[in-house]
Amino acid sequence: MIGTIIGAIIVGAIIGALARLVLPGRQSISTAVTVILGILGSLVGSWLVYQLGYNNDNGGFKFIPFLAGIVVAALLIVGYGMATGKKQV
């Protein structure tokens, strides 16, 4: 259980950081918000991909849900910036 939580935080940090790299300019949000939005992006992106019928029968790294998580996290970061009024530099 605790390993799953720590894993989700680490993957969320990676996905959040990659989402911020994809976006142009700088985002003035904290690291904690980046991790939280990365975790949410990962969960929502993976859920959407699997709802659309994706399956990974071959095993290995699940690349498509990972990319979907980055895209959703980037959208969440943009939405967070618009909702809080924080300007991208």
C-alpha cells in the first residue's frame, strides 16, 4: 500500500514535470501542485485510454497511457493557471 502511494507520487512528479516541459513559457506553480496535477493527469489519462479500448496484451511499458497522462496533466496545468489567474511567463 505505502509502496503504491510512493510510486504514484514519483510517477506523478515525472509526468507533471514532463507536462510542464511540453508547455511553452514558464508556469508559476509550486512543485507540490505540479506533482498533484501530474498524479491526476496520470490517473485521468490512463482511465480515458482504457475506456477507449486500449489493452496491453504484449506486456512491457504502457507507453500510450503514459503519453495520455502527460497530455492530460498539461491541460490540467493550463486550467489551473487560468483558474488561479497565475500568468505564464
